[in-house]
Amino acid sequence: MHDDMDRTARILASVGVGLALFLAALDQTIVGTALPRIVGELNGLEYFAWVATAYMVTSTTMTPIAGKLGDLFGRKPFLLAGMIGFVLASALCGQAQDMMELVIFRGIQGLFGGVLFASVFASLADLFPPRTRARIQGVFGGIFGIASVVGPTLGGYLTDNAGWRWVFYVNVPVGILAVAVVFFTMPRTKHDASWRDIDFLGAGLLAATLIPMLVGFSITRDHEFNSPEVLGLLGFAAVAAVIFFMVEQRVAHPVVPFVLFKNVTFAVSSITGFFVAFGMFGAIVYIGLVYQGVLGIGATNSGLLATPMMVGLIGASIVTGQLMIRITRYRFIGTIGLIVMVFGLYGLAQVNVGTPETDVVRSLIMVGIGLGVSMPLYINATQSALPREYLGVATSQIQFWRNVGGTVGVAILGAVVSHELPQRIQAQIAALNLPPQIVASLPSGGSAQAIFDPARIAATRAALPSQAQPLFNQVLDAVRSALALSLHDVFIYAAAVVSVAVVVSLFLREVPLKARERPSTEEVREGAPAFGG
């Protein structure tokens, strides 16, 4: 497609695709800030986690399906359908009258979010030749980072000043602009596929595998890993996965062509993406607790707390795009970036009650650098290593494995905190040898967010007689130390998992970005370097 477009049309189409990415990325971060207010107004605390989980399950399931359909029928209709559906679902979320409605509408929004994520990075490969694409994907990684910084800040501002419903309505003007730009500037690709080429059985089996697996991991927040609910869901998912694998070997246009895993570049990129996302979400989910819980910094602006990580991400993403086209052995850029990320996560594991804030900022920048390097590098390497007809499915697979890694990471690391924190708090408080009446008045419960709610701390302190308040401060420090110990384990596990990604990254086979556009399908079938080399 990129041969017959003039420069202006290509730039305008890129702006439209960039707006689509901004829309999807912004929504992932903007909603989190508003959730406490939404729960307060709609009264559904038991559905709190499902507002995020519903979106994640449907978007992860839809990503590989939409990637395959884009390969068959062209990217433009799916990019447009994804944006229009996403905007309409956002408006529905803003209209929700109770938490159950909101969860359902978020699930619908996730379906279109999956279509968007699958289509955005594959569209870039349609628009640009490999050398230019590396630079552009670096910039698009930056857009993702900017949305992650702007989202919580904007979410907090809208929630406080206009009401939480505007967190969803804000998507509408951005979406309309993105739809208009893509509609008028992005060329359509010719295709000879028909609806009979769609692998409906494979898509259904993929959903039957992913939905119980993702839900199973998600409910580990309030169920043990060996509970019948979790084991039953994961067992069902495992059986469905085996059937899915067998079916996909026999259809002409599989949703997930497993032959792709014979390509070393694709396999390494997918596996690395899984482990990096595991570590990344470990950092993002718990960084608020590091600041508010361990260091005792007020959550006046939760968006700014993650900013250092996004600064590292944006900078490294743009630099990586430039370096990839200048360095032959670009796999080492990925390896070095991931090593930096491991040290950043290790640094976060060392944070305790007295740690200077600058140490946390430095560690977060290092985590951001690892993310910024890995996001454009592995997608671009994969796109250059495979034939054009696999472009969408391969690109969406990289995104898909990141989503799954992030989900599994949040579940496992969340289970570590929820199991360790109450025991650690008990042990730390017992070591203080306090009078029983003081112990009885302490805030209880395993939820770290509840324990470190500033209003709750102030109310508890005010209710105590003045002579007991110094003791209460001792207790608070003990609880903060217990949280620091629990988070130490979380970040050490995250660092260990990203260390696996470091090892895997060494096996990447660099495909020259400028030597040729992409291997032909004939080469693939004959076993030339595209698969296996």
C-alpha cells in the first residue's frame, strides 16, 4: 500500500491511526482514577474489579481475531468499525445507571478496543516501508506513553470538575476526529477473501479458551489458586486450548496460524512480550502503593506518580526506532533495555519507609526504558520477518501475548500481596508489644488501599486519646514496613520474570529492515529463512 501514496496522504493517515491508538490507550488509564467515585455513586463495590476485568477479557479475546480478519479483508474497515464501536460503547458507559450495566458496557467497549489495538500497528506496516516504520513505531510507542500519563491526570480532573461520566464522554470528540481522518485519508486495500474464509470455529474455541482462563486468573484476588472455582475455569480453558490447537492445524485460514512459531523472530518476540508485560503490570499496579503506602505521600495526583516511568518509555521508544535502522545487531538493543528494566524492578524492591523519593523515580525511569525499547523493537522485527498476508495476525499476536502476560502477572502478583500482607502486618505489630486496647482500635482488613486511605487514618488518629497517638504512629510505621516487605517480594518476582525475557531476547534473529520488504509466501512454504531462520 505504501508505494502508491503521496507524503501528505501518508502523514494524514498516520495522524488518524495515531488518534485511534491514543483513544484506546487513554481509555485504559483514564477510567482507573474515576473508579472509586463511580463505585461511590453506583453502589456496587462487589463489581469494582470487573469494570477493568470485563474490558480486558473481551479486548484480549478480540485482538487475534481482528488481526486475522484485517489480513483477509483489509485494515481500513476494521480500524473504522473499531473506532465507531468504541466511541458508541464509551457513550453507553457514560449512561450506565448501575455497576452491572457499566460492566456489560465495558465488555462491549473492550471488543472494539481489541479491534483497535489489532489494527493500529498493522496499519503502520501497510503505510510505511520497513526503514521508516521503525522510526514511526518508536513515535507510536511514545503516543502510548503520553496517553498513560495524561489519562490518570485528565481522569482525576474530569471526575472532580465535570463528573465521572465525562471520563467516558471525552472519547467521543477524539473518536469522531479519528474516524473522519482515517475515512478520508487511508486507502482501501483490494482483497479476494469472502466470509467463507473466516475461521468461525477457531474464533469460538479461542474465546472458549481465553475467557475462562482470564477470568480464572482474575478471581485469584478473592479466591485461592487451588479453589474449585479457579481450578475449574483453568481446567476448562486447558481442554478448550487443546481442541483449539487441533482445529487450527486443519483449516485454510486459521485465526492463529501456529506455523508462525516456527519463525524464530516471531516466537522470541511473542515470548518476550509475555514476560515483559508480566513485569510491567507488576510495576504499574503497585507503584501507587509504594508512594502512598510505604512512603506516605498523599495521592493528590496519582497520574504524576507514574510519570517518570512514562518519560523513560517515551524517550527509549523514540530512540529505539532511530537505532534499529542504523544497527545491524539490533537484538542487543532489546537485551540491554530489558536488563535496565530488571535493575529498575530490583531497585523498586529495595524501597522501604525511609527511602528517598528520588530512588523510586530513578527505578521507574529504568523500568520505563525497558518498556520503551521492547514495544517498537519486537513488533517491527516481526513485521519485517513475515510475509504480508500474515501481517495483521502476527502483529496482533504480539499484542495478544502482552495482554495475557499482563493479566497473569497482575493475578499472580496480586495474590502474593493479598496473602502476605495481613500476616506481615500481624507480625510487625506483634513485635511492638502494644497494649491490647490500642491493638483493638487499629484499622483491619487485607486491602492495602483501605489501610492507607488518608481520611481513614486521620479519623482513627482523631478518635484516640492524645497520649495514645504516638503509639498509633508507631503502628502506622509497622504497617508501612509490612507493606514494604510484601511489595519487595512482588518486585523481586517481577524482576525474575523479566530476567527470563532477557535470556529469550538473545535468541532473536535480526531481519534486515532495508534489504527487502518482506519474504514471499513461496519462500515460507519452501522453508526459506522466513520460518525457522
